[in-house]
Amino acid sequence: MGYAAQRNLPFGAGVILRLLELVKEEINSQSVALAREYTKLGAAIVLALCASLRGPEVFLLDLAGLREHIGLGRDGILPPNPLRAGVGLTAAPHVVVTLLGQFKGEIGTHKHQIALASVTMSGIEVRWWMEQLLEARRQEGCRTGPAFGDRAGRAALLSEYDGMMLPLLHRIQATDPNLISPSDDVERNYSFFRSFRRTATGRARAAGLDESVQTAMNRWRIIEQAKGRRPRFNMVEHYTHARDLMPVTWRYSFVQ
């Protein structure tokens, strides 16, 4: 007998900003060790949304790669009308994230770099959260390995971050039913696995980014659709290539 898979829902307008506000409250009120975990949670939320990643992909963020490139784009200047086609973006404020892992259709470990807007249109502070993540990991004595992990170098699990996030969503539901309806089944409908990816896709459409931009940003679909065959693009993407792709990645992250 078959069954119907439950698909994660996207978050409504305002939920992400409120969620990040609650994460900051936890950072400021918890013990030092627990505050670091909430810092990682906030950075993971921001990365999942702005890089349009599914949950497991978030945990491919490489700590050494983030550290190496964190200074790039810090002093960028936002151009007028940055969403207009043809506007140059390589000098815009950005932050480079490096995903490191083994992907379908590839042999060995490869880097995948994405240049994201430092701050989004809605006010999500991408650079601030990435820098806070680096500081949290520095305090733990970690300079390499998974960016979302523990002192021993173990990568975090999706279930751990859902376990921290879902109580905060329940708080939003209880205090602001205009953001999350009282009838909404939070445990069933929202997860790191797809909710942020689906939210990002919806916001990109609402901002008028055409389908080609969305497809280019969500290159993970190409990997999945390759079904074990080598994808047509090179997975080894250095900073120059990542910056060349900013008309796609920067704009996509900026509208979040």
C-alpha cells in the first residue's frame, strides 16, 4: 500500500526575520556554549535561504573555505538599481561561501563556491551571520572541517537544527498568529530539509527573476537529474568563477 509524502511548506512573509530575532535573543540569554549553538543555527537558516539549499546541503559548508574568503567583498559598493539587467555586480558587497563534498556523478571531493549579497532586501545580514559563525568556531578551537559541527569535527545533523528551530516557530505561532496561523501544523509542515529552499524559490519568483536565473542558482537539481552521470558543468568553482556568476547568485540572494 502506498503513502503520500509530506512536502515541507515555505515560510510566509516576515517569519524568517522574526525567527532570526528569536535566535539572537537566545544567543544573548543562554550560556556561552549554548549561545554558540544558536549562532550556528542562525547562520544555517541564513545560508539555507539565501543560497537556496536543502537541509543536507547546508552542512557541506566548509570552515576553512569560509575563513579563507571572508574578507572578499566586505568593502563592496552597492550599485544603483542592482536588480536591473546588465548592471555590474562584481564590486557589490558580497560574501563567499564554500561548500565541500562529494557529489553525484563526480569522483573525489570538490569545492562549490557561491557569492551572496552581504545584506538582503528584507534586511537579512548574511555577512554578519557568517562572521559570527566563524567567531563561534574560533572559540571552539576549530579552523577546518565542517562549519556546522562540534569541537571534535563531527558535522551537525539536520534533526539537531530542526530540534532547535521548531520550538522557536511555536513561539512565533503563539505570539503572532498573523505570521504563523494557530491552525498550522508546525511540526508537520516546516523543516530545514526543504522549507527554506521553497521559501527562496517563491521569493525569487515574486521578485520577477526569470526561470533561467532560478535554474542557474539551483544547480543542485542538475546534479540530481544527472542520476549518477557526470553533470555538464565543472564542480570545481574558484572565486573568479563564483564572482562571474554574481548576476545570478547575488541577485537571487539579494531578493530574499
